[in-house]
Amino acid sequence: MSTTRGQVPVWMRTCWPDPARPPEVRVSAALGWMCLTDLPVPDELRAMLDDLATHETARLMAPLPWMRAAENTNGNGLHRCLYTMLHPDTPDAEDRWDDPWS
């Protein structure tokens, strides 16, 4: 599929609500959409993440390099990434446990 950069968020927006796609694809598309747009997160997206961002989905996505980089000793990368993206003004309480100087 050939897309220009401006079309990528539009394409991702069609992927995450599509029930025919696997959960890990929908969650990945949602993460990508949130990274590429400044729009508020729709309630529909939050509901989909509540349903599909399970520990099983996190396990399936764990081998991705960017998920490994986001994980820490207290949580998987997917849930930590989602928490940070959905609550940008709330400090990640788990970070203090990974920081020996805190």
C-alpha cells in the first residue's frame, strides 16, 4: 500500500475501529494515530483500547523494539505507553522504581 505521509493517520484511523482486524493491529494503529495527530482521543478509541489492550495483546506486541524500550520492571511496554499517551500530565509512578536516584 503506497501512501503519502499525510494519508497515514487517515489510514490508521480506518484500521483501529475495524473489528475484522486482529487486536494487535488495531491497537498498533491506534498508537500510531495518537502519535501522528494532535486531535483529542475519541471515546470510541478509548473504549477499543480498554477492550483490546489486554495482557495477551501486550505479549504479542512485546517483541517490537519500541515496546521493549517502553517496558520497565513494573510493567509491559504497551500498558506503560498507553498510560503515558492517555495521561500526559500525570507522572508515571512506575518510573521512580526504575530510577535508583529518586
